[in-house]
Amino acid sequence: MFIQTLISILDILNHMDEETTQRQKLVIIGGGAVGMAVATHTQRHGNYSVTVISKDTHTAYSQCGMPFVLGGKIKDFDALIVRNPEFFKQMGINVRLNTTVNAIDINSKTIHVNNEILPFDKLVIATGSRTHIPDNIKPYIKLDNVFTLRTLSDGMKIQKSLKTGTDLTIIGGGSIGVEVAASATKRGINTTLVNRNYSLLSHNIDSDMSEIVRSNLVSIGVEVITDTVPESINGTTKVESVTIDNNDISTDVVIISTGVIPETSLAQDAGIEIGESNGIVVNKHLQVKVGDEFNPDVFSGGECAQVHNFITGEPFVSQLGSTARRMATVIGDNLCGTHSTFGAITNPWICVAGDLQIGTVGITSQSAIKSGKKIVTGMSKGLTRAGYYPGGSQIFIKLIFSDMYLVGAQVIAEEGVKERIDGLAFAIKKKATIDEMLEMETCYAPPVSMLIDPIMYAVEDAHKKILAMLGLTCTICL
């Protein structure tokens, strides 16, 4: 009996050794949302020896939460770390931080890290994006207290500088710039926001909706300067002022938030195709293209990979954490033998600037015109709660229709934005027509809504315009 038991144990151990030696080598370049999600997914559901290589000093943290640490809503940057290195070590995932990959060799299935050559059976490129710094600002980036905000380390350095600084200048009116401006002002820091365009958040919302954001920022104390770029950032070793329109504005800290570009140099040097959006070309399985074929062993996802717009079909790069997480699931499934695909997206987006929530999905009026679409818009202004119920706010809604279909939506309020954008994203994905939306049912309770949701007024406004174009009269009145 003892001998039989011993033989059984030896068989199990031999089987475990065999499984270990048969494990495929999975190398992941990038320790962000895609990289770490793929790593944990494949470790749980696949048979891989997983190595993650990241040039960052931290991993598995929320980039989206950084503006709110700077504003004091979140205690410190450590709170943004979802998983510490020990967690991945216990899972058997080899995470190498502060490490730069020098080259990828697709043919030999290796990557080069300093003087080391690492083989792979499967490779995931999740290199994300890097800050785009305009040429006129590049000479000043080395001054002390001039920052970009991409990594946790960036955020920590900015936080330290703001503890003694009283004046902040933010260059760039995108989502990070707007969120940080509102957060810093509410914290009592004198904040100037400079944007080259008149409209803030111009990649996300139309100019008429942007005016609401601008007015709100001004009302809480942000100095908003638009239609201009800084002429210089001044100081000897440390920033002292910024010259804007020939005026020197005293400042202790500068944050450059002028957009990002996909980090694709490694992929491009390896012969991987880069698309017209400057993102890595991938198929529906998120496999990269080398030559005329998609490589079954190399995947890419996140801010470095090209996706397609559900409405226009045009390629673009999504900078949303939610998109990255979905792409990670698709990559992980395919690595573990489950057929999974990633299709065109509506890209629902939201940012929170102080008390104001700004959400959008689909295409804007400007992007619709650029793609040659004829559109009709519907606008409405209402309340987020019943008029007599305390705590509500105004809500502004803009809907965009093309060929009778909903193709875009923008919502701004102090509450209730996310759920409306989520619902409208589903309506766009299901190709809802304006007639179908006129029959849409909405729920009501005084603490959370008006009796008739303001969305319905925006639908009705667009419907009236369409009928007027056809020479008809609206017979349905809300």
C-alpha cells in the first residue's frame, strides 16, 4: 500500500514538472491597464510563464484618479495602487519595473532588454502613449517644477511641489487639464488654464457645450485663457513665470497637458504596421499585422492600438481605461484558447471637473461634418431632480442624429451624467432611430429625476427640426 501511494505521488510530481516545462513563455511589454489584466487573466486561465516588463516605477494603479489626489478628494497616491508587486509575485507573475525594452525581433521571437535577450512564444504590446509636447515648449521642460502628468511618479512630484506652491499654470484644455484645474482651484491654489483653442475639451464636446464647462471653471475661480499658446516658460533652474500674450504670469508649478500620442516606436521598428491614426494595426482578435498577414502570436491593446469608430468606421486611438480593459479581456481570452473579438466602438467618455460631470458618446457635430455626415441636433435644458426636491442641478443635453439614427450625445450636469451616457451608448450601438427614441420609457422619482427626462425634450427638439426640414408639422408634444 505504501509503495503504491509513493508511486502515485511521484507520478503527480512528474506530471507537474512536465506541465511546467510545457508552459509557453508570455512576455507583456507595458504594465498598465492592458498589460496587468492580461497577465492575471492568463495566469489564472492559461498555461503560461508570464513576464511583464514596464519602464514605469509603479504598476497596477489608476491613472484616472490622479487629478483627484491633487485636489484632495483622495488621500494620497498610494490609494490609487490597485495591486502591489507582492500580489503579482505570489501569483507567479514576473514583473520587471524600471526596465526598458530596446527592440522586438518578430522572426526570432525575442525581445532585447539592455544586454539581455528574452525569448517569447506569445507577445503582448501594451506600451500605451506618451505626452505630446509642442515644439515651442520643449526647451523649457527641464526646468524644475515643470511637469507632465502621465505616471504615478509624476503625480507624486506635482503633489510635493503644490504643497509649497501657490500659483499653478496648466497648459492644455483637455480632460486632464480641466480636471486638474478644477481640483487645484477648489484646494485654494491660484490656477491659470491656457488652451490653444477657444473651446475646452474640443476633442470630446462641441463648442456650444464647451461654453458651459468654461463658465463653470470661471465661476469657481479658474483663470481661463484661450486662443493662445505660451510664448515662454521662464526661470533659471526653477520655473518662475509663464509669458502669455506678452504678459508674465507668476507661477510656481507648470503642468503640460497638451495631449498624448501612441507609443509605437518599438512596434514600428519591429516591422509591425502602424495605421493612419498612428496606432498599431490589429485585427478583430487584436493580433498585430506584419507584412501582409496578422501574426497569431503577437497582440496589442490599449492606447497604442488602433480601433475603429462604430458610426464612421474611421480608425482612431481610444484613450479610455474602459476600452483598454475590454481589449485586455479579448487578448486574454484568445491567449487561453477562447475565441473572442473586439469590434468598432462608440467610445463613451466622462470627466469630472470639480462638481461638474461632462459626458459624451459617439461623434460630435464637428467630427460628423468632417466625415461628410448630414446631421440634425436636439438640445434641452432641465433639472436632475424634481424642481421642488433639494440638491438638484441643471442638466444640459445635446443629441446628434444622422439619417434618423442617433450617432452622438453630450450631457453636462452635476449628477446623473454617467447613467444617461451609458444608456445613450447602448442606443447608438443598437442603431436606435429618432422615432424609436420618441417611444423611449424613462423612470421617475423626485430625488433622481424630473417626471419627463430631459433626454426626451432633446429628442423632441431634433424631431421638430427634422419635420420642419420635410415641411411637416409635429403632432407629438411633450
